[in-house]
Amino acid sequence: MRPAANILIVDDEEHIRRIMSIMLGKKNYACSLAASAEEALRMVSGQSFDAVFTDLKMPGLDGLALLARLKAMDPDLVVIVVTAFASMETAIAAMKAGAYDYIAKPFNEEEMVLVLEKALERNRLLSENRRLKKQMAERLDKASFLGESPAMQRVFDVIKRVADTKATVLITGESGTGKELAARSIHQNGPRKERAFVAVNCGAIPANLVESEFFGHAKGAFTGAEKAKEGLIAEADGGTLFLDEVSELPLEMQVKFLRVLQEEEVRRVGENASRKVDLRVVAATNRNLEREVQEGRFREDLFYRLNVIRLAMPPLRERREDIPMLARHFLDEAVAKHQLGKKRLTPAALRELGLHPLPGNVRALRNIIEQAAIMGDSEEIGPKDLIFGDEGENPPEGDPVGSGELLLRLPQAWTDLKLSLRTVTEATEKEIIRRALSAAKGNRTKAAGILGLSRRALITKIQLYGLGA
């Protein structure tokens, strides 16, 4: 019979190791035994275990030191601490260091098996969750890159050519064209796909925290730094760092980030030593970086470091032949997400979509289709069900986002009170913010002024409603 799981038991007392292995063996667990932390580390280096039981008090490396080493080797490994020196202090120390649970000698078979079963079940659920998230991300990437137009074929070709390299890529394009999805596709089709993809919105980090967020900091490096922190650059080590809205990086930070690209090393705030990092950097912007350089808002040397490979994401108006395919996919997506039953787009609706400017690009198309699917009263979605919100038109004077007109054009289902007030309010707020961003040509500071919000509050709402680039 196949064992339920492979367990490593670490204790300097032979009779404890033997008793635990007998107890677990009754439940079909395969047990390996180590008399010291050093022996356990050698065993873990050479084979795979599902869980480790370790004593706390041992000669040489103790249980807490072993726990730290094991977690550094495999953060997901289940470690359960066992000790005869039971106290709240040691329990807290073990849990803080990453132990799943803590049991005290003398223990009984039922307690030990129950703790192990719960730990393994939690890990199984976490693993399944990660697998499903990965599958969803892969499906999202594939779906978002649907397109048979020449413009999209050029995008696919560039991604295919650069994915296996370490070359820095600069992705340009309007808001909603899928710049982050292009970056993820580069990562997932390259040799770093099993390592971290760290996406950071450069415009969403407060100026006084930018350096700490990117580089990390030592404990006590500044007021409030109560413990050491790894930065985003270290988090992306071995993988890909995606700099969204890279034009928003403060000039001082641009200098420091340039040094990271040149030297391939990072130093935490408050420390003197640097350490090497292996990064694949992909940056994105909806601004003209050449103009930003000319006007002194972006460093020329950093621009050339980022602009090794240029990938221009085409706006939807330059690949209208892809709209029917995308629209049908987004409809299927909305139907599955909201369990709506059968829905289909009429030829007239597809023609209407093809004629509209859609300045919000793919993201706007997805929102329009999802709204039509939810609000439509029949199986067929026609032109009357498509709410464009007058995208691209100049808002009337005194009503910069056209909010009054928007409320007058709410679908009939909303005025029939078929949806909750919260749903209507959120949908309306999302549309008003989108139109403010459009009126401000993507400038968040100007859009915040139009809306009477702080820039930080606007960024929070943009992230909440998925309106970012």
C-alpha cells in the first residue's frame, strides 16, 4: 500500500524516535529518523518529505534553528515542534519561526496524528489553491491575447523571440491594452516561469516609501522600522520584476534603480553590504518616455537601459477585426462568472462594437460586455444593451465626467430596483472614475482634481475597480 505521506522525525532520544515512528506507522505514514538537526538537514537535502516532527532541545543545532533552516529550504514544508519543555514562550517562538503547530511531551497517539492530518490537509488545500490560481492566470493570459490581426501577430512574435532571453523589455501602449498581461506572458513563456513574477505599480507607492518598498530595510533603519523587511527587488530575485507606470518613479529612485540594473546587486536601507540579484526586468508605460526624457522628468540613461526591446501594444481601434472574437470570449467569461445561463451577441451588437472608438481598449470591451450580460433582459444581447458611457466625447462644461448624463442613461433594470443600491452605486462610481481618467488622458493627478479626491484615494479606487493600466 502506498504510504499516506513521508514523515521525518528528528529527536536526539532514540526511544522517542522509535515510539513516534510506531504510532505514525499504524496510520500508514512512512517514517525516516534523524538523531540530530545536522543529520535531518542532510536527509532533507537528499529526499522529499511531507512533514517534519522536531524536538526543540537537542545538542548542536536546536529545534528552532533547524526550523529556520528547513523553512529557508522549503517555505511550504510542514514542521511540527515537539518538546518536553512546554511553555507559552517557546510555543510562540516556534509559531513565529514558521512551525505549523506545537505539541508537548508526553503526547498521545491521537493528538499527534490529528495535528499531522490537519497540517497535511491544509498544505493540500494551499497547493490546490495555487494550482487553480495558476490555471486561471494561464487561461486569463491566453484569453486576453486572443487575436488574429496582424497587429497582435506582431506582439506574439516579439514575445516569442524575447521570452527565453534576459533582455529588458519596455512595453508601451494606451491604458487597457494589456501591458501587464504581455509582461506576464513574457515571464510565463521563459525559463523563469517557475520563479516569482513581482508586479509593482510605480505610481501607487508613496514617495517617502519608494526606496524601502523596492530595496527593503534593516530593523531600526528609520522610525517605524520595527523589523527587517525584504524589498520587491529581492522578492523578484531569480524571476521577473514588472515595473508598471515606470514613468512615475521619482528621479532619485531612477538613479538607484539604474545602479541595480548595472551592478545587479541590491542593498537594503540601513545596511552597508550589498547582495547580488538575478532579475529579468520588464517595464510598462502609457506615456511617451522620449518626451519625458526631453522634459527632464525621466533619466535618459535609465530610459536606454529599459528600452532594449520595445513592445508596442496596439489599441483596439487598430485591430478591430479582433473585436468579435474578444467580445464572444468576454461574454462566455461573464456568463460563467455570474451563472447567467445562455447569452449571445447579435450581429447588430457586434457591428455596433466594431464602430465604437472604445478608448478604454480591451478592458473597456470586457466591462461593456459584462455589464450587458448582467443587465440584459433576454438571451440575446443587442445594440440597446451596450452601454458605452459616451467614451471619448468631451464632457459638458461644469460636469467634467458627465455624471448627470450617466445617471439619466442607467439601464431600465437599475431603475426597476432589480439590483441593490450598493451594486448600482459601485457601478456608477466605477463609470464616473473611468470617464474622469479619460477626460484627464490618464493623468491621475488631474483626474483626482476633477473628482475632488486625493490622488491616493483615487489610486485605491482604481485598484478596487480594476481600472489600472
